[in-house]
Amino acid sequence: MNAGSWIGFVAGRYVSRGRKNSPSPVFSVLGIATGVLALIVIIAVMNGFQLGFIENILEISSYHVRLEGPKVSEAFDEELRAVPGVLSVLPFKEINVLLRGKSNLRGALVRGVPPQALEMDPGLTDKLDIEDGSFDLYDQLSIVLGAELARHLSIRVGEEVNLLSITGGLDEEAARIFRVTGIFRSGFYEYDLSWAFVNIDTASLLSGDTVLPTLGIKLKNRWQDQKALEEIKSLNLDSDISVRSWRDYNRSFFGALRTEKLMMFILVGLIFIVVGLNIFQAQRRIILEQREEIGLLRALGASLIAVRLVFVWDGFIIGLTGAIFGLAPGLFIAYHIQAFFTFLEWVVNFFIGIINSIAGFIGVNAGGGDFAVFSTQIFYIKEIPSRVVPHEVALIFLFGFLSALMASWFASGKTSSATPTEVLRYE
């Protein structure tokens, strides 16, 4: 039997037979599996929420690259579309307005876009769900409202709203009556509550020269924005045209999301630290218990590193087994998160029903209602989002595996104290 074979054989025996006066390796495996499973599911759900917010902001509001200046015009579109990596170019203007419905008055941000905006910008089409009516802006007095804004104004499709521009001058052209042709929902509450779309020509009339025209550019890969900026700036732009990427917009918001995700990763990752410490203490204890066997292996010619690798292999087996056992169910739950929470809610409501029945039988009003993890009355979501990022899953798997491996490596340093002469002296 070669050195690698007997090291793996002895390590396997230690894991399979358990340890006297020490926690079973099964608990270490379960600890790592629980940590891997929990971290994969939590990060997947967090990615679903965060990436959903980020994509809504980029696809609807800030775009990947924006050009703004007095000399920006639609005639410049063709040159921009020829830039490598550019997916779409959409001219727009934004104005702040007051909208009056049947009884309520509310401030809103109105974006003027071409009538064929949805055809020009596929990303905008993906993110705007037209709940009622259509995205029809061919009439210069048509308007498309966010769902929450329409609800607040008590307005439906086909009805009229009064619009007063507070961006341009307060003249007879600034106040107009618009007919609602569509109601959209983006999934982002701020946009649904305070956004509307009108024809870009109407927005130009309402704003006058106070609002600079803007070109919103979508890229095939938003992470290539710096390269796209260099290409666009090489087109001999006028000095008064500003070019900025999405990294310049909502910087603090994106930074807060990144910090939130990092802190969640660290907090849940503490599971691995606790399990690693348990493995470390268990390995130290077993080394003390097996001093005679270690001394015997050394007397038979095993080198110090070979004996140490026996216990490192012990940690390798525990770490790999636990990580695999956590990876499979973690990915399954992450990809079927809606079904998982539906089942969880059913189980909780089942026991709530039993408790209510018992309470009603004895004449006590328990007052329990239906349980929902993400109630639509509290959270502005229709379903729980989940997004699995492969490199993060790989990092979590390695983190769980290495926590056991490193704990075993540091604990196995005690094998150097178990020399054959010392063992034989006490025997």
C-alpha cells in the first residue's frame, strides 16, 4: 500500500468509526451543510431583490451611458448606434409637474420619449408591464401613468388629468389636460408612484429651453461602460456635451446595496467559523486520545507530515461531504424559492389552524390569521425573486470546504509532540 492509500484509509477509519468523548463527525458535516445551504439561499434571494432594483434603475431611469447637452440631437443617433457594444439609443427629456386627478393633487416626474420608445429600447419594454391600455404617445396630449400614481389620483385609462409644468415657465402652455392612454407597473414602487410618460415634443413645449435634451444609451454588456465611454468620446463631441456612465448615477445607493450584501455574507458565514472551531477542538482532542497510535505510526516509519496528513484528510472528508450535502439542496431551494415559501406558509398555516381550532373548542379567541412570509400588504412584490450567481455559489462551497480543511490543518500541528520515544517511555 503506497503512502497516499494508507493515509486515506486511516483517515476514513477515524471519520467512520467516530471518536471517543468527542462530537461525532456527522455533526460537523451537518454544520457545514447547513451553513452552505443557508448562505446559498439567503444570497440568492438577496441577489433577486438587489439586482431587480439595480436593473429597474438602469433600464428605466439612468441608462448605461447618458449624453446631455444643448447640442445633443436625434441626428447624432446613427453615430452612436455604430459604436461597438451599443444596443439602443433613446432621446428623452424630463420635467417636474403637478398632476391633478378627480380629487387629489400630486407631484410627478414626467419623461418625454418618442412614441415608438418601446420599439427603440427593448430593455424598457422588458421592465414596463402595461397593466391597462397601451403605451400610446402618438397624440401629443396622451400620457401613460404609473400604477400607484393612477391609483393615488383615482384615474383610469381614458380619463383626463390636469398637468402643470413646474420646470418651464408658468404660462398658458405649461398647463394642459392630458388623456390617460395606459397604466404601467415597473415593480419599483418609486417609479410606479411618481413617474409618467408623454410625447417628447410635448415635453419640449412644456419645458422650453430650461431642460437639456438627453440621449440614453443601453449597452449589450453594462460592465463594458468604460470602453463604451472611450469610444463615444472619440466621436469629436462638442465640449458642452457631458458623457457619464451608470456608475456615476445612484453611486451611494449601489454602494449601500454592496455593503448590505457583504455584511449579510459575513454574518451568515459565521456559521462556518463556529463549525470550524468545533472541528479544531475535536481534532485536538482526538490527537491527544490517539497519541499511542500516532507514536506507533511514527515507529513504523511514517513521517511527521504523513501522520499530519491523516488528520488533514479527516477534515478534507468532513468539509467536502458537508459542502456537497449543502450545495445540492441549497441550489434546489434557490431555483424553486417560490414553491419552497409556499410550502413553508402552508405548514405554518396548518399548525395555526390546529391552534385556532383548539382555542375555539375551549372558548378562547386565538385571533390568528393567515401567515405569509412576504405579504403583499407589506412588501411591494408579487413573488419572491431569486438570482443564483455561479461564482458566488463556488465561493460559498469553497468557504465551507476550506473551513474544515484549515481547522484540521492547524489542529494537526499537535502530532509533532507524539514521538515514538515519548509514547514508549510512558508505556
